[in-house]
Amino acid sequence: MKAVLLDGKSVASKIRNRLKQIVEKEFKSKDIKPGLVAILVGNNPASKIYVGSKVKACEEVGIFSEVIELPENTSENELINLIKELNVNPKFHGILVQQPLPSHISTEMVNENIDFRKDVDGFHPYNLGKLLLGEEGLKPCTPLGIIKLLTEYEINLNGKDVVVIGRSNIVGKPLAVMLMQKWNETNSTVTVCHSSTRDIKKFTASADVVIAAMGKPEFLSSDFIKDGAIVIDVGINRIEDDKTAKGYRIVGDVKFDEISSKASYVTPVPGGVGPMTIAMLLQNTIIACSKFYGININV
Ligand code: GUN
């Protein structure tokens, strides 16, 4: 093992402590309780676990939270009517609809119907437009968490060659947009590889930073990267494993053992990007709440 572990678990814990202090100092004294509502449609076991972790983290920092579980056969109309009610419910400053949604519900329609001021996932077209323009708005949690994690380790992305593998609306696309912004924390040269890229290695082999976010278990092997590259693993994949009690284990998109003997920094799975995503969700909820009440906070 040569690489330094980018310990998302401990950085996220530090962030949660800071957010807790903000809630106590800025909100409690004014009798304000930030609130987040999470909507879960269907029975996806992984989604249930993620939403559970999000709600638990809310409690820890003093955010009121509620989970609304809806059956798999909920219609798009029913879901959108619920979102419209929550948009005007003053108890909630953040609304989250866990993805993936059942195939009969349009993710696009759902994202568009959440009040952009409560869009703590940063998926509303208004917030994504603001992001593209490099302007202020709620930003997607996983990309934000990745940049925050690198910043905490004083890894300067300015002028670096960064390759993002994956172009999802949740991670790859917004991350690429953020990395290319002329911000202090970013300002990188960005390449996006995806399922139709003919030769991914051609791009990753010279990259300073490689971010694997394509959802392919243990795809990235050490021959893809240069010596001393920084590797971020966004993948959370369940693979069958008879040797474990649950019958499966969680792996990332990166072959961790071989990558960590060649890279300079690497994120573990679990304990890397995942906890940072949750910390950024809490941060977005606190930002949304502070804007609702016109309170100035410094996150
Ligand atoms: N599914 C996977 N990641 C996310 C996320 O960050 N937000 C939501 N709403 N769903 C997800």
C-alpha cells in the first residue's frame, strides 16, 4: 500500500460537527428547526439503506427529518401532487426523492416539480443551469463531496488533468461541470469518458486525477493509471459472495488493492465518497433553510 487513504468518513464527521454547531448557534436561538423530507418509492433494498443513513445523519446534526415510503405502483401524478404539497410545507426546507425511480415515473418530471429552493439534491434544471454558468445555487451532493474531500487534503486541482469516467446526471455530468469552473478549488482540464469511449486507457493513463463513476464493479485496474495518480472511487456495487453472511459484498468501481499500490491517494469503498455525499446533503439542507429565513451562514 503506497497511496494515502482519502478518509471520507472522518472528513464527513468533521463537517457534520461544524453543521451541528451552525444549527445550534444560528437556528436554535431563533427557534428554527431545519427540516428534510425524503421520499422513497418502491422496495429497492440499496435505496432503503441510503435513505436510512441520510435520515440518521440528519438527527445527529439537529435537522428534523421524515421519510415518506410509497409503494412501487405509485403513479407519477400521485408523486408529483405529494411534491407540490411538500413544496409549500414550511416544516421542510429540503426535499429529496431517492433515485432510481420505478420506470413508469419520469425522473425529469420529478426533478422539475421540486421547488428549486428546496432542491437539496441539486437536480432541478434551474440549479443545474446555475451550476453550468458557475453561479450560486444548490449543487449535487456527490460531486460537491468529492471536491470538498480533495480540498480537505489540500489537493489542488488547478490546471490538473482530470478524467471522469461516467456521465450520469447525478455524478459524471455535474462533476465535470464543477471541475472545469474557474473556482479556487477546481479550474481543471476535464475529460469525460463513457460507455462509447473507444479507448478509456488512452485518457486515464496520463491523467493526474481519475474519477471512476460508471457503476462497473472493480473496473479500474492499475494499468489504467500513471504512477502517483489520484483515484476517486464513486462506485457502490453489490457483488455476490457466498463467504459473507449476507451473500454479497460491496465493492467500488476500482480494483482497490492494485490501485492503492500505484496511486498517491485513493478513496476506500465504503468510507470514501459515500459519507461525503451525505454530509453535503445536510449542508445543502442547512443552506436552503438559512436562505428561507434570510439568515447569513458560513458553511
Ligand atoms: N441515488 C443515488 N445517488 C443519489 C443522490 O445523491 N440523490 C438521490 N435523490 N438519489 C440518489
